[in-house]
Amino acid sequence: MIVKDIFRVHVVRHKGIRKGETTDVVLRPYIKSGAYRVAKSGTGNTADVEISCKSLDEIAAYIDRGGWLVRMKSAKPVTEGLYAASDIKVVR
């Protein structure tokens, strides 16, 4: 299996002087501490529960199973965190 892209469209709600405004961003998996990261849904948002993945293909396998979160990040504005696999698109 060759995965070309993994992404999720997310709406960012601004704070401060832009409060009330929203921006659509595209989130993608990123390498954190030398690997991509996934976590089982419901285990919390901490690094000790994250599982390391070497490739996008490995992340796609977790997404296909369901019940997993993927560590993702956007470019600008910067938004990052663990996001549910049910809303993530895999392009093969």
C-alpha cells in the first residue's frame, strides 16, 4: 500500500483581536521526536500513551481500524494535537 497523503480539514476559532472569526486549516501528520504518532482513543493526550509509526502507510493502517487518534499539525495558523481518525482522509 502506498499512501500519498493523509489530511484533515479543521476549523480554527480565533482568540484576541480576531475573536469570533474562523479559518479553515489543513492538518497533516508530522514527525515528533523522530516518528509519526498515534494513540488509542480515550487514553488521554499525553506522550506516554502515543505509539510511534515509521511511515504514512503505518498511520493509514491505524486509521482504517478506527478508534485511533493521529498527532497532526497545520502550517498557518499553527494548530496541533491528537485528532480522531474518523475525520481523517487517506489518499492512496
